[in-house]
Amino acid sequence: MYSSFPLNVPIVAKTIERTKTGGNSVVKIDIQTIEFPAVEAGLPEGCETTDSRTTHEKMFTFISSLKMLRQPLEQLLQNHDHPHCIVADMVFPWTIDAAAKFGIPVLVFNSTSFLSVSAGVSMRQYKPQMEVSSDSEPFVIPNFPGEIKLTRMKLSTPTDNKYGETFLSDLMKEVGEFEVRSYGIILNSFYELEPAYANHYTKVCGRKAWYIGPVSLCNKDAEDKGQRGKEPSIDKHECMNWLNTKHINSVVYICFGSLSNFLDFQLMEIAMGLEASGQQFIWVMPTVCEWNMLNERAPMWSRPLLY
């Protein structure tokens, strides 16, 4: 059973349908929708996906309001046969208590890496960032493979206000506790990519983990890959035709993820740097980014932008 907000159903349903038409009759997925109380949470009606510009502008409100889904989830579990387990994204830490009512184990899905989650464990346990005298003074992540140096300026705090820093700090603390209390975590990574950190997480941190990545490999043929996710703004054949004019291993793929939200001047700085490098590239961006400045300069670029 897969639980989803109504606006996400078409995307999920398309993937499931492709699986069925591909001859996979073993996997049976039933979609159950949970209404997202946007208005009640102080968000506009229909604001329930991260594709929305409004969602990005009110991301803290959006994430905070996710805990309002606990009661609807418990009702869903009450009305259906209990699953063997629940796989919950890391931003749903309240799932652990909802599932506990029904004796259902929870697996945490994390889309980052073993390096990231292991570093998070060490940072929360030892707090080396509190032992330095300034934001620019380097420190080494303690009890961690290799000698990885960071500064407080490089820590993951993508906000310049005190509320934002506190919110993100509290959220990551909840995520850390969620991982400890859960049955284990599932990562979109693979052992051969980062064996030192995979071993560190399971043997030193003492956590259960399963590496299932990269999940994109489940899409085998070109048609399947082309239909994955949302519709791009550029025709896939146009993109392939452009790639076919380039030498093998000469094009760099660039993507900052679906949750990135750059301002105009940031996009322009990145774009100008890429263009000045002389490197052939394909830059994939989410539709919520600002495009006015980029579109003004687009004619000078010889690289396709997918957004």
C-alpha cells in the first residue's frame, strides 16, 4: 500500500502503470490518498507538493504541518489490514509513534548517503562545532573514517535567520532520534560506493541499514527513463540529438536536486561560471526556480537546459 497526497497520485500512478505494462505481475501496489490540511496549516489550498513556489517560500510551515498527518495515517492503519512495516521518509519522524500503536515496525528512507548519515551521528554525539572559537575555524569530525574537516560556515544551515537555524536544528535532532528508534534505515546508495562509511554506520554506530541504490537503475530502457518523473521542458529527442554530436564522456550532468530553490542572481552566477569553464554540460533544474534572468541570456548558451 502506498499513501500519497492527491496531487502526487498521477505521478505515482504513472510509475505503477509502467511497471505493470512492463510485465511485472509480482508487485502489487494499492494507492491510498491522505488529504493534506493546507488551509488549516496556514498554507494556500492545494499547496501540498514541493514543486510549488509557495511551498518553497513557506518551507518551514510546510514541514511543520506534516505532523498534522499523524491522525489521518492512524485512521488509515485502523481501517486496513496492517502492513508488515512502514517505510517513512526522514521528515516524518512522528510516524514511529503512530506505527507503535499498531505494533508495526518502521524503516526510515534516506535519499542521501552513508557518509552523510554517519557524519550526522558523530556531529550530534560529539558536537565538535561547539569547540571552535569562530565560524571559519576548521574542526575534524571525531570518531569518523578519514580526516574530514569542516567549519561552522559549511554546516547544513541554509538560512540566515535565527528561527530558521533553530527549526532546522530541532528537525535534524528529531530525525536522529527517529533513526535510533526505528527498525533501521534504507538508503539510496550502494556498498561499493562508500564501504568505509557503510561499515562505520552499521558496526560503529550500531545501526541497521539496507542499501538499495541507485534506485534509478530500475528504469532499464530509454523509453522508461524518459517517462520517469515529471515532463521536462525540452523534448528528449532534442536532448539526445544534441548529445550525439558530442564526444563520449565530454558532457557533465548537473543537478542540485528537486528541492533546490535558487534566487535569480545565484542562478546567474552558476550559469556564468559554467559557461566560462568551456565545459559541455546539461543542467537540470526544478520549475520553481526563477527564470527571468536566465531566459534573457539563454540565446548565448550552446547547452540545453532541462527544467
